[in-house]
Amino acid sequence: MYRKLCVIGLAFLMVLSVLPHIADAQETITGEWLWMIAPTEENQGGQASTDIDSLAVASDDAVTEGMVAALGATEGDTVGDYEWILAELPADGNINAMLVEAGVTENGDINDITSYALITLVSAEAQSDVTLGVSSDDSIKVWLNGAVVHTNAVNRGRGAAGSFQDTVQVNLRAGNNLLMIKVSERGGGWGMFAGIDADVETAYRPAVRHITGEWLWVIAPTEANQGGANSTDIDSLAVASNDEVTEAMVAENGATEGDSVGDYDWVLAELPADGNINTMLVEAGVTDNADFNDVSSYAVTTLVSDEAVDNVTLGVSSDDSIKVWLNGEVVHTNAVNRGRGGAGSFQDIVTVDLKKGDNLLMIKVSERGGGWGMFAGIGADVETAYRPAESDVGTAVEAAGKLVTTWGKLKGAK
């Protein structure tokens, strides 16, 4: 009996000895990351700069960690004296060597400096409680999908590749997951490792930028006290037009400026920077009511892509509920009553595929009471334009004539 207990005890100890090395089994995140560096104050790199927003300092608050962690960044854009660049982290995790090789600096031993690295983890499905491992020289801070998931204000060496000094459990959503890692360097070595125990692909995805330019708008009242979440799946276009116009028809074929749905016409108008739909409608002469309640708006635009692109991030925010169609298909629904938040991030993220050429986007925002507005952004190199409806919805001659006058109003969402 004593011998059996010894054997069992030995086996138990062997299991325990394995547990601290679970991170070793994680796959290192490979591929090109998008990089930016920003100096810290002298002698204040490393742990002293962990919670200092070096992007905001370098850009006079034009760019912040929160903005980049939520929306990403674009290769070639500048922050202070440096540009965002694409580069692959060396196998030994040496950030300084990578920057010298990429031509960012000739200094092979930069101190009091912070790096920011961005990459997208593409997951075929939602995955919960997966292990993210990181190592750093010196301090580290990690964001996933705009939220801080790990901080370690420490001055240390990064250790060896194949294991991780810190691990944290994170949740991945289906589609694109934006990972940002900040490593602040005090002196000596400078580097990092990162790995994740999950079935993902890694890729650089362009920043999610607000869709600008004119949208084609129409509004349709809901029943009293039934706006917002209650009207998300009610076809207000069909109700207002006695089924002559439906959400499905417009989502697939578009609409024509000046056509009527119930008591209102489709109008061209640009969404204000603060996303206020009500203000926009008053300025466009659609209504004199600056606090319209129990009403739904429909906004239509076209995303023009030079090529087919899969796994594109589409971001939206709304006050109140929202429903989104792309090329006639519903790609997102959120039956909620809420404020729309700020323009620096998006409340809902969905991953979509763009086809080459025109992609028709329609967004419905149903308002219950109080504020009324939306934001929308796309993580792809596209142009945005109002495209008149096809000839089977309007007249071919009219649509062709409008195309000439409206195409000049293109604004890029790059």
C-alpha cells in the first residue's frame, strides 16, 4: 500500500511540474505586425511608462491608445516623428533589431521608448477562455478588441522563445479580433513574444475608418412607444408604404433620391461628425422636430472595392436599435435601447466579405426616445458613393443622369 501511494504521489508531482509550462504549447503569433514607436521621457521608459499614453503625448492627443486599440491604424500614417510600418517580429523577439532592419532607426540600442504592435486574429467561431501568452522587455500592456486584458508594469528581460512570462484568459469573437501589444523599454534589451492557444489565422487588417460622404436617407414612424428595440424586426418601410416598398427590396436594389415612402422622400445628406441623425434631418429640411421619437431611419450607401476582400471589419454604433444589410443580406442585428457612444470606437463589430465593385450597405436605426444617431466604419480600402437604384426600381434615364451629378461627390473611407 505504501509503495502504491508513493507511485501515485510521484505521478501527481510530475503532473504539477508540467502545469506551469502550459504556455509552452501555445503557438507563437507569426506574420507581419503593424508597428509604431513613441519616445518616453528620459529615464521614464519601462514600468514607469506602462500607463502613460505615449501615442497621445507624441501626437498632441490626435491619436490615442484607446482609439488605436479599438479601430486599428493604417500603414504610412504618422504619430509624432514616426510612421506605422509593417514588419515581422524576429524569432528571437528583438524589436530593436527589427526596427533597424526596417529602416526606422539606425540606433541598435534605443532606450526610453515604447513600441505598439497590432495584428488581427481571425477566428472562424467564437472561442471562450483561450490562453494568451506574452513575454516582454521591459513592461507590457495588452488590448484585445479595444479592452485592456493584461498589464504588467515591470522592468525585466523577455526570456527565451517558446515560453511566456505572463498568461491571461481571453474571449475571441467570431471573425476579426484586434490585438494590440505595448512594450515600453527602459534600457538594455527590447523585445517581446506573443502566442495564443486558439485556432486562428493572423493577418494585418486596415484600420476601421468612418464611412464619410452623403448617404441616401428616409424615415418611417413606428407605433407610439414602439420605437427602438421593439421595432428592430418590424419592416417600417412596408408599413409606411402599404407594402409597395420593403426593407428587402431596398437592401438589395437601393432607392432613388426623391421617391416617397409614406409621408417622406428619400434625401441625400451627410451624417454629422457627432452622428446625430435628428440634427441632420432638421438641417436637410425633412422635419422641424428636433427631438423625433418612435421613428426609424434607413441609410443607404455603396462601398466600392477594387477587389473582392474577405474578413473585413464593419463597425457600427447606434441610438437606439440597429439592423444592417450588405448586398441584400442581413449581417447584423442588435435590438437594444442605448446611447450611441463616441466616434472613437464602435459598439458592435461584425466581419463581412466585400465583392469586387459595388457593395450596397443599408443601416436601419430605430429610435425610442431621447438621442437618435449612428456611426459606421469599414476596415477596407474602399470608396463610398451614393449609387442610384437600378432601372427596375427607378427609370434608367433618370438613374443615369443622377449618376453623373452625384459621382463627383465621392469621399473615400480609407
